[in-house]
Amino acid sequence: MIVTSARRRPVAALVTMAAVLLGAVAALLLTPASAAAAENPENIKVTLTRSEIVTTNPNNITMDITIVNTGTKKPPVYRYGVFLNAREGDGESILEEPENCQQVSDNDPEVTPGIYRCSVIVNNPGAWTFTAFVNLPTETGQQQLEVVESTIDIPDAVVLEGQFKGLRYVVEGSSFEVFLLQFHVVMAFAWLILAAAIAFVAVPRLRRMLSTPALQTLEVRRSVLTSGMWVCFGGTLITGLWLLGTQTAYDAPFSTSNFSFSDYDNITRLPYAAMYFNALYLKILVFLAMGGANMVLAMEAARQAQAAQDAALADEDEVDMWATGVHFDEFGHVLHDETAATSTSRTAVATRAPAVPEGVSSRTLWACVAVMVGGTGVVGVCVTILKYCHDLIETANAARILGG
């Protein structure tokens, strides 16, 4: 059987295409190996420079170690073990172990291979010397090829107190601050309890809810309750002002030592600062409004207690016997002068009934009670917001200091 040339042409074309594809694949597979075989991994040039990456933490220093093969004048094909250390001046290293640097191209293919990157946290401003170690992994271990150093002046770093070894963050406090904060809370709680007792004396409907002995006890001890209430209010206010000036997460723009709207605009740009200070100052305003409502209730409680006392005295018969016309004979017997007794008794009763001062309206009293009750809830919500914002701010500060 004879096969014509026209039938052989497609077969030849397919064979040619397959040969070309196999050749391309072989070239791709063998090129790196041949390139690696062509270069000497020990012939390298290493440079140590500060990275152009900008961080919010002035203590976080990022360094780039660039490796170039001196034979090929290109980035090396081999991978190296690169480590970084740092010391201030002629001092010891701040790291217990050198930082292991990673090749940037492993995570960013657009970056040229041969660039390794490390970050170190310095403890304070000054001139810092960074040392890079470049090792070649072998079957017997790490072969050290190059050691390069670079000294950089870091004036913007902040001082990290204590015996820091690069990466540390410390939250400090004192027993006095903890005690004062708890004292502030106890004073506020006692003030609310005493204010509630005064409200039961001031508001007529609340007075009727109490038993007679309970109401009488509150009225008799009203002066002591009122004095204790204002002492607790003053203690809460004084400790709160001290905490405002010393224990806020950020420096308070409005406090006993500072009052600046420009500072408020600047500080509220910081993480969680706007919510933190808005809740803080709302709590203070509500607290002062509660103090005003408490004063109205205390004044009305004093009036109600005085009116009750006057009414009780009016029921007692304290009219002088001689003024009502009662006389005695020589034997001690009572002689009654009915006419004088009647007229004098009426005069005594008329003069004994005091004028009761006009009190606060019931609507105003209930508004004050609503301010006290609602204000307590608002203050509680503000305290919760302050607590969680304070935790978030501390976390943000820690991330900023540690370079997160």
C-alpha cells in the first residue's frame, strides 16, 4: 500500500509541534539548574539599609538586607539564612537571639529576589548599630558568608522603661490609684442610696408608700441623711475631678488643669478617643444635673419634714392653764372661768397654727426623680463605654508601641 505525501504532512506537523513543546519545557526546567550551576553561591555582595516602609511606631525599625551575586551581577538563585541583630552604641544586643529575616519575594512576587527584611524594636532614641549575618545552608550546617553592619541615628524613638529586650509592653499602675477609683465608686453608690431616701421624704406619693415608723425614722434622721448625702456627693465630685486630670486613657482636653477646644479636636482623632471623651463628658454633665435635682428634693424633704412636725405639735394640748382661765382657791381646788377659757382657748389655737410654706409642685418633684433615675442609667452606660474604650485604647497603644 502506498501512502501519498499529502497524507504524511499532518503527521509530520504534529511531530514537529510536540518536539517544540518538549524542548520548551526542558528549557524551562533546566535553565534554573544551569543558572545555579553557573554561579558560585559564596561570591555575594551584601548591603544593609533601612527599609522605606513607614510605621506609626518610631521604635519599630525595619531593615532590608540585599544580596547580589558578584559573578552574575544578578540576584542569587540560592536561598540564604539571613539574621539581624541590634545594639545601642558599644552596648550588648537587645535581642536574646538574632531575628530571622524573610525573603520579601516569597510574599510579594513583584519584589526582586535576594531582598531579606527584618524588624527590630529599639528601646530609646540614639545611634543604633544593626548587624546582618548571611549564612549559606549546607549539609553540615550553616556556613557564614558575610557579616555587615550599619549605624543609624534614631532620634524619634521613645524611651521604653525597664529591662526591655526589644519586644515588650508594660501596663503600669499603683495601689493608690486603684484605691481612689474604688473609693470614687463607693462614694457614688452611697450618694445614690441617700438621695433615694431623701426622695421618699420629699415626694408625697412616695411618703404614702412607707409605713408610719419608717417615715418617722427618715424624718427624724433627715439632717444626718442630708449631711451624709452631700458629703458623698462632694467626695464623688472631688475624686472624679482628680481622676479626670490623671487617669484618663488620653490627656483630657477639658480638666482642672486644661481647657482647650483645639486639644479636643486633636485628641479625638486618636483611636477610640472621640467615643471615649464624649461618654466621659456626658457622664459629668448628667452627674451635675443629678446634683441639681437632688438639691431640689433635699429642700422639699426639709419642708415636708418641718410641716409634719408642726402638724404633730398642733395636735398636742400645750395651752397654758393660767391663760385659759384656770385658777385655784386657797385649798388647791380648780376654779373655772368658762368665758375666759373659751375666748383664750380660741386665741391660743389661732396663734398656734403656723403658716405652712408653699412647696414644690408635684410635677417638678417627679421630674427631679426622673432625672435621678434616668441619670443613673445614663451614667451606668457611660461607665461601660469608658471601660471598653479604655481597653481598646490600651490595645491600640500596645499595637503602636510594638509595631502592630
